[in-house]
Amino acid sequence: MRGLWSFFITGFTVFCTTISFTPDTIPTIIHVLSQIDMTAVIHPFAEHIAYLVIFSTPLLTTVFTGTSSMSILFAYITYIDFMNNMGHCNFELIPKWLFTVFPPLKYIVYTPSFHSMHHTQFRTNYSLFMPFYDYIYGTMDKSSDTVYEISLKRQEDVADVVHLTHLTTPESIYHLRFGFAHFASNPLSSKWYIWLLWPFTLLTMALTWVYGRTFLVERHRFDKLRLQTWAIPKYKIQYYMKRQNGPINNMIEKAILEADEKGVKVLSLGLLNQAKEVNKHEEIYVERHPRLKTKLVDGSSLAVAVVVNSIPKETTQLLLTGRLIEIACAVALSLCRREIQVTIPLKEDYEKLKALFGADNSSNNLLLSSDHSLKTWLVGDELSEEEQNKAKEGTIFIPISQFPSKKYRNDCLYYTTPAMEAPSSLENVDSCENWLPRRVMSAWRIAGIVHCLEGWNVNECGRNIFNVDKVWEATLRYGFKPLVMHAASICPKLF
């Protein structure tokens, strides 16, 4: 709450100047506090003092008259901060119907567009936060009403590409862009102090349950493309509940139809929004709505390309373990065609892959073996601690799923889920995508962008896997870079 910091800092400064601090101490304290007060670069120091005097007068009056209370203090400061931040948000959010229902409100509550005129015209619209006084003294800008109405009629920002994801854990709400900036700018992780917010976390869970519709998370720009990320208000655990499949499917379908109605060219589905158990890898939506203009992309082709190109060059044989999902099958086929032997520990999975390969000569590179001594493992998100303990020291675990493996070993290397570094020309990438580092995007998300840039007028979902090399080359051409996996950063305890 930026305004509240201003009050506290100014008050503390005035306090320091009235008690017996040494001359050398006061500047030091003021300097330290000024590093916290980010508004000091906008408003002059004298204005902070004026703010303190003006806004503290009502509170001091209640104190001296014996009518003060904690609820009054809290309500007053909350109101002042809310109104101050609202007036400077540079976004008109007060609907016109509010003034229509209660016309006197126009003179009691100012709007962001009303206060913006003060910053652009300088000698009009002085009032905080009641325009009533500007009306009385004739300092109201005559174009205030016109600017307000124009601000409300702004055109909706229509995206070219939408990435549809969902919440992962109840605490993940804080890592979204509109949550806490510090959390959002760092990879998703569990912190002990998050538990202190559990009362508010429960409230957000209740809101997602009641609200029950897709919401906008963030906007980006890349070249001429306008990108948006939407989220389904469901958590990871809910995707594994059969009774939730229907509601989740309905939300995803509504989001797809909304995107199609708005003219979105490509919609990519992330995390469990493309799970086979939920919607047969999006095929269900294509079947229901054959006239969809928006192309659906699950990003499997690029995810395969990222995994294949992240394997150490000296690797001639590796182990494929964990749940055998469609991407794992595609990765195995691609590696076998590159003359890399893929070892399968379970006979059931081995036979499934053999049948999938058919008469392909590369099937000779598919081996059935329970040997866990290989130093490169391709793993799913359900790799247990028992399985990981079978690996030798220094083994590299490369995920082939949307979720990272839980780290049980300190002597092994854990790669991130399929992802690439975003080019510098991709604007507004201020927050992290789940557990990925900053300015690193998942392959499934990038795939939708590349699909739109290339103008591929087909759906990429279900069993439809594109040419892996073609997708990889196109992605590199647009400036996305493979991740350089440093051992020290993946597993610090090794060094």
C-alpha cells in the first residue's frame, strides 16, 4: 500500500526531527527509509508533509476527543489508500450505471479519469477525493465528463494467441501477476510464511468455487502478436477427481468458444487442461465444434522436440520410466530414429511401444531391461522415491510431463519440465510461469505462439504430432533459446 508507506515514512521523519537524535543520525535514517518509499521520486517531500498533516487531522481529532477506535483507524487508512491508488491506476473502472442509480455520487467520489486531468492539465481537478469542491470553486475541467465517457468506451484488447492454464495449489494464487509481485517474479515454491495467509487463502478458494469461470492472468506482446494467459479456477488435485471432469470440461469448452467468438487465432492448452482423462487431449472439442476458427494446440510436438534436444550429446542409451503418456511414446520413437537406444523396465510398456512402432525399423533400438545403471532417465511426473533410489549417483532426470518430478536425491541432476528461454523482444514477461525461472516459458505455451506465427491452419491436438524437427527449427528461428542446464543451479548440494 504505497500511500500508507508514505504516511508512515513522513511521520517517522518528522518524529526524528523533533527528538534528540544527533545531526548525523537523522540523514541516515531518512536515507534508509527513502529507499523503501518509492513514491518519493514522484511527489516532492513537502507534499508528503502536507499529506501527513491533512490526512492525520481527522484521526488526531478522534484521539483527542476520546472517540477513536481501532476499527475507525483501520477503516480510515484503508479508505484513504484505496482511493489514492484508484485515482492513480490509469484505468477507468467505475461504471456509468453507478452514477445513474445515485447521481449525487458524482460529486462525492472522483474517478481515475477525473484525477488524470489534474496530472495532464495541472490547474484543474484539484480535489482528493471529492469533486464537490472543484464544482464549487470552478476548478473542474470542462472536459472531465467527456474524458470519462471516452475512457469507458475503450475497445477490448483482443488477443491473437491465448494460453489456457489453471491453478496448481491453493497458494499458487499469490504467484500470479495480480498476487504478490515478489512471489510472482520467482519460481513457484512452498514457503513457511505462506501458511500465515491461510485465512485469506481459504477465502480465495471459496471465491474460485463461487465465481467458477475463466479469468485473465496476464498480457504480453511479441512482434505483432498480442498474447494473453487465461486460467481456469480449478486446482491440480481437482483434475484427478472424476466428479470434477464435467465441470472442468465445461469451463474449458466455454473458454474455447469465448476465444473463438473474440477472434483469437490460436488457443494453447497447458498443464492438465489437455489431459486424456479430462477431454481426450482436446479432441472432444474439435468433434463437438467442427466449425471452430480458433486453432487448438496442445504443444506436444514442441515438447517432444525440447526433450529430444535436451539429452546430452554423448548419450547412446537411456531409460524411459514413469507413466507412459503420449508424449513419452513420441519421444521414444524420435530417439530410436536417431539411433539412441531406449530402455523400458516394464514389459507392458515395452509391448505397447512395440505395437505403436509397428514395422518401423527403429523399433530395434527399443529394449526391455530392468537395468537402472544408465545415467540418463526420461521420467514422468509420477516417479516415486523408491524408483529414484534405484538410480546411480550423478544420474540426470529429464521430465517428459507438464509437472516436475519431486526431488528425493541430492546426488542427481533434475532438469526442468520442457521449456525454453523467451526472446528479449517478448514484452511484459515480469512473472514466472509456475516453477520455471523468469523469462522461461513452457514448451506447450510457446507452441501456440509459434503455431500462430507460422500460420499453420490446422489443430495440433490428440494424436496429431507435427514434424518434430520442423517445429524445433521454427521455434529457434523466432528467437526462443534452449535452456542451458547448469548442474550447480539444478542441484546445489552436489557442489
